[in-house]
Amino acid sequence: MLNFDRPFGKFDLDKFLLDMKLKTSFVFFSFLGIAGIAFFISQFNPFRAPAPDPQKDAALIQAILQGMNRLHFQPKEIDDNFSKQVYSLYLKDVDGGKRFYTKADIDQLKGFEKQLDDEANSGSFQFFNLSVKLMDQSIVKTQGWYREILAQPLDLTKNDMLESDGKKLDWAKDDTELRSRWEKWMKYEVLYRVNDELDKQEKPDYKGDQKTFVQLEVEQRQKVLDTYDKWFKRLQKTDRTRRLEVYLNAITNVFDPHSGYFSPKEKENFDIQMSGKLEGIGARLQSDGEKTTVTEIVPGGPAWKQGALQPKDVIIKVAQGNSDEESLDVMGWDIDDVVSKIRGPKGTKVTLTVQKTDGSEQTITITRDVVLMEEGFAKSLILNETDKQDRIGYIYLPKFYADFTPQGFTSCAADVAKEISKLKSENIKGLILDLRGNGGGSLRDVVQMSGLFIEEGPIVQVKNRTRKPEIMSDNDSQVQYGGPLIVMVNGFSASASEILAAAMQDYGRAVIVGSTGTYGKGTVQRFLDLDNSTIDNSVKPLGEMKLTIQKFYRITGKTTQLDGVKPDIVLPDFYNLVDLGERENDYPLPSTVIDPVPFSQSAYHISDLGKLKSASAARVEADPTFKKVNDNAVRLRKNKDQSQFPLQADKYRQWNKRQDEEAKQFDNLFQPIESFDLQNLAADLPQIQSDTSRIARNDSWLKDKKKDIQLFEAYRIMQDMIRLDALAAGKQ
């Protein structure tokens, strides 16, 4: 979806992270992709959008309902109550900030509140079409308003307040009240930019011109206008397919947050994210609404090998093959449309006309190939401390990626096994597996990966709505790593991450270290090709639907759904006091319990978890950085509910300074830990040193990890484990 309640630009990252509603996107089996903010809208240009196809739309919604009723873990009655839920969720998605619809608009839509079930069953879209018509009218109206408001100096002397949370507002009773909301938003947008510039001018090292508030107000008002104009232009380019997705996902999300509709283009992007590979040229792009610019060349990819395309090149035209006779001028195109022309099958060619940074133009032909997104794959380090001899292995896994095509280029389980082999050759004494921020992925791979640490046995139970639980087990008796193990998690570790952490915790195989709890997603999804629902080829392609078909359970019979995994050792974290996770979604499935299954392992047992906890707690209590992390968590919790902002210039300045002063005490909170030594594996150095961008990314990663106080504490916990194991062995 598209965020319409804030465009882009400067904003408080703390508040962004705390205010965002975690809209989730899950891969076949169990993948969490956290993306989105609390309020969303999709806008479309009626002159550009393709004409509606009532026959296809009807086939699409009926195929979705059929799939949900037949396969969903917990199907719902398609009745008036369902209709009311869809109605509310859709309005929340398209105008959660209540900045577009007025009460008069809502009065027109209200008549459909109990009819959406009937419309869905009949394949009718009267409500959706009316909502689009009213929104189209509003986009023209509101664009005129913000342009009028920003065309003259803003009155920043009034003692006004902006309420930014749509949940705390009623629908505007008329256009006058709605325009007033836009005026307040424009004041806020200008005020925070002006204050940012004033803050810069107050710094001792500032070398620019000193400007007055009035001068800055003029400049920043123009920048806000440019920002909003670009934003509205992008929104107006969104086609009807994308618009319809918002409505269809409101329907599927009433079943649960992780079921959803994917157009063919969205499914392609999803598969790329899941597998970490694509067929194309290997260049990352970004758009400002007019120009599509190259931001990075993927090392080892086709563009990297060809050598002519460089970061900051602006793509002007795209042609297929060697010839530019049929070049398409892509200036002003939506970035997804540009990407669709550049991607293509391995072995085919694409010709780009680009503008270089010096203004010259160049035509570049690149042969497409398979591109692997290396930064999303498992990677490892050796951890040590100045006065210690025990080398500890560290594996960072950002997601449970897998390629389900016959070629099977990528598998995180296979990659982690390789990392373990390399680390063992470096004579490590312990292993830390970092799943912080890992939203999940392939269920197949998490079962295989868990099996790397035990002889064999059950890993997770998976149950659909009618059958007995299926026990998914590791059937390989080999133990790839049988030493001390720590698994790191946080509130954004979800799904497959929770399966692995739960299994290792239940087996007593690893110490789970992290924030107060994981995300709490205990459901399994699969994709359903909607084309299989009809023999009418004229309506194809319909796209695919991701739907929740199962829940997974721990081998103890407990669930991670809503409950998550509680670490054995909890470390201070910025978000420990903030409500995050599955519970914050609309319509999550409930937490339930089933029977346990027998399990045991002899690969490794934790010597004394109680002593590990007490030793860690003592270190954390004495550590001033961890104390500041706790203090910042309190600050973030307090700021989470901040939704009102002063719009009088002096009061905003005072409020902003107080906020800055509170935040400044946490500036540069994390400093390099001098005694913490991190090294690349010898086996990895040739590839790292093969390209300057790889070297730069690796250097940045090492610098970040040297400041990672949670990782350093996990390392010290591992040293305690090794020491306690030695003591226990000496007593035997």
C-alpha cells in the first residue's frame, strides 16, 4: 500500500518506528516482512488507469472467497458482520488519517456497510467504485488546497494544535473542517523543516548563511510544495490493479493479517525477496517521481561485469536487445514500470540510454543473468576479546531465504551449514546464531537448519483446521555443530525464527538471548494460483493469493502465535516497553495449545542456566550503556502516544528543543567496544576483497558489530558457558 498521511522527508525515526502498524507479508510457509505505517491510501489517475473489466473483477473476488472458504485455517461466515469488518478495515487502510473523506462522503459509503458480503458473492463492486470516485474527487480538491495554503506565508502565531492520529479524530463534518486539517498539516510540515534549519544554524561548525525565520519559512514552504507535488504525482500514476489490491486485501485481512492478494507483478517481487535472486542486470534503482537513478551496482552481477553503468546514472530510455530503434522514453515513469522493462530472462539483452553525472549521454547494452542479492544471505565472523583465548563463531542470518524453483540457487539451511563448516575449521569454541530482525521464511529450511544442532527428532508441529498435527522432524542423525550455542532474537524475529528459537529452547540445546519477546507469528501460509479457479482464459491472469492454511506449534504443544518466544536471558532493548508484534494487528488468529510430542537430544546440554542468567544480569546492571538503553526505552514508550503537536512557532520551537534535549542524551550511545575483536573468516577474504563495494560493506558491517553491545554480552554469556562446561566436566 501507499502511505498517504505522511509523504517523505525528514521525520522522527523513533516515532516512525513506534507509530508504524506492522502490516505483514508472509511467504509460502512462514515469512514475515514488516512494512508499512499506520495509515494508507492508493490514488489513481483516471486518465491513465485501464478501464475496469467487470467480468475479471468478479472472477477474481469469487476465486478469493472460494479459496478462503475451502482452505483457510479458520474460515468466516460471509455475512453482515463480515461486511462491517471489511468496511471498517478498508476505510482505515485508504484514509486512516481522515484527511480525504468528509462525513458527507462517509454517509454515501455507509449504506454499503452491511452489503459488502452480498457484493462479494455476486462479484459486484459498487462500494469500491464509489469509494474510488469520492477519493478521486478529494485528491483534486486537497491538491488545490495545499497549493493555495503554501502559496502565501503561513500564520504561525495562532495557538493551534495538530492531531496526527486519525483514530482520535471524527470524520470532518464538511470541506471547511477538512481544509483546516490540511492547513494544520502544512504548518507542521513547514515548522519542523524550519526548526531543523535553525538547529543547523546554531551549531558552532555551521558555515552557511544565517537566515531569519521569515526567510526560512519561504524556502521550506517551497520545499514542502515540491515534496507534496511529487508525492501526488506518484500516487496519480498508480493503476487500477494496485487500487483493487487494497480493497481485496481488506477482505482477506479480515480472515487474518497474513492472507492477501498478489497481482502477477507483486508475486514476482515477492519471489525475488524470498529467494534472494532475480534475472536482470544487477542494479538498484530509485525514483524521485521524474527520474530513475542507479543507486548501486550489485557486485558480481551483469552490470558490474559489463562495467559501464555506474551509480548516479539516470536512466532515460530502455530498449530490448541491441538496438535503440524501439527505445522507450522512461522519464516520469513509475519505478515498477521501469524495472519491468529492465528485468528479463537470463541470456537476453537490454539497452539503456543513461545520462551521466557530467550531463553526457551513453548507450549501454547489458546481457541479463541470474543476480544473487548477497547482503541478504548468511555470513559469519570470528569473535574474540583482547585477553581471551576462546574464539567464538558468529553467524548472522537476516531471513530464512529459499529458492523453490527446480534450479534451487539459494537455501539458507545449506548456507548456514557451510558457514558452520568454515567456522569449525577456525577452531571455534562456541557459536552465536543471530536471528534479530529476521522475519522468517522457508519452513523447510528452518527444520533442516534446526537439525544441524541435534541428532534427530521433532522440530515443529503443523496443524490445519481438520487434520491431526503433522510432526516435522529432522531425520538426519548427523550433528553438524555440537558445541555451546546461543540464539539471539528480538521483537522483530518472527515465524521461522521463532520455530528455531523455540525448538532449541525446548530441547535445552541453546540459550535464547534477546529482548522481552519475539514477534508472535505462529501461522503458515501458502500461495494459491487463482487461475486454477476458472476455465475462462479471457480473465487470466488473475494473480495469486497467499492464505493461512495452518498453525505451527512447539514440540511442547504450546504456540508462538501471539505469545512469541520468551528468551532465557533478556537484555535491554529500545523496544522492550513498546507493544509490538502480532497482537497489534487487526484480526490475528488466537493462541491455542495442542498435545506435546516426545523429544530428547544428547548433542549438548546447558550446564547451569541459572548461573548464566545471574552473571549476565550483574554485568548488565553495572553497564552504563545498557542503563541508557533502558532509559531510552522509557523515553520511547512515553513518546509512542504523542500525537499532538503545537503549531504556534515559539511553542513548537520550545517543544522541539525539549524533544531534542531528551534525545541528545542518547546520541552516539553505542561506541566501539575496544576489547571486542571481530575478524572475517580466512575463507571469505578473497571474495570480500574482490570488489571495492564489497570491501566497503564489510567494513561498515564490522564497525556496526563492534558497537553491538547486545552481541558483546552474548559473547560474554558464551564465555560463561564454556567456563561452566569446563567446571562440570572436571567434576565428572
